[in-house]
Amino acid sequence: MPTWVFVGAGGFLGAVARWALSGAITRAAGVAFPWGTLCVNVLGSLLIGFLMGLVEYRGTLGPEARAFLIVGGLGAFTTFSTFSHETMALVRTHQLMLAFANAVGSVVSCLVAAAAGWALAKALS
């Protein structure tokens, strides 16, 4: 089966999962701060760190699984473009402290989550 089929199938599932989880978090937390996007990006970063750690430390996940899970699934699940839009929306409405908190919080949290996923994969190997 061509690689694009794995990427497309993973992308479909990742996008639907992002929509569902981000929407649920936003409904629970409100719209004053983009918690749904932040949580999805942190979770996606944790998962990509974990999966790539498994690839490095255990040699698991063949090319099809990587295309499905990482490129398609997590590529569609994480929402960096939405993060950018929501941060700029805060800037445009003069909520500069919230925009700054979202930008710094998102980048730092996602980097920490990716490192934690990698460390978890290493610990399990």
C-alpha cells in the first residue's frame, strides 16, 4: 500500500481526535484562554517524543506505522497553525499578557512534553 494512504488515514484520525479533545477542553474551560489548543499540542508533543524514542531505543515502528502515527496522526492532531491564529487573536484584541503566556507556555510545555515522552520511551526500553 502506498505511504500516502497511511499518512492520510492517520491524518483523518488525528484531525478528528484534535477536534474532539480540543472542543471538549474548550467547553469545559471556556474561551478566555485557548486551553484546548495548548493541551492538544502538549499531548501531541508528549506522544511524538514517546514514539520517536521508541523508534530510537527499541527499533519499533516500521515505516508504515511511522507514516500513520507520526506524520499523519500526530501531524494532524497537533495544531501549531491554530496556536498561531489564537495567539494573534489575543494580540489583536490587546490581550498581550495572555498572548505572551500562550506563546511561551505552548512552546515550553511542548518541548518539555516531547523530552518527557523521549525519557519515558528510554525508561521502558
